[in-house]
Amino acid sequence: MTVNRDFIERRDAGFYLIGSRVPIDRVVWEYCNGEDPETIQSHYPTLSLEQVNGAITFYLNHKDEVEQVMEERRREEDAYIAENPTPPEIKEKFERMRQ
């Protein structure tokens, strides 16, 4: 189902930028954390600035629906992480790398 012919489409797992594998969640998260569209676009070189602005506009016009989908994805990710914890040796390796 295409929601916005130019920028956003609904897929089983949520909203995505058309022609990409980038979920709107990623753009919205960065936008809500103060990133400007140019910076967001630089993080996703396969997206145009117009696509990023289109995603932000879609979010602002469909905030409740997008946030509901984002919350569902967060719950699914949290459940996956709970069911598949990081092995202790990997945690230790990451901790050593951080130091």
C-alpha cells in the first residue's frame, strides 16, 4: 500500500521510504533528536534530501500512526533482544574495545 506516492509506503513491518530499505523510524528518530534534514541525509547516502524532507513531512502529518508503528517495532526488538541475549564473551570484548 502506498501512503504517499512520492516518499513513503506502508509495508508489513511499518513505513519505509519508497525505493529504499530505510524505515521512517530512523529518519524520525534523528529528526526528534535535533538533527537537520541535511545531516540525516548524509547518514543515508541512498536517500535524497527531498526524500528525507518528505519523510519528516509525512511524520508531522501522521504523527500518531507513525509513533504507534515505531512503538510496535521497539517492542518487537526488545522481545528479540530478551530472547537472544548477547553472549558474555562478546559483552566483555565490546567493553574492552570501549576502554
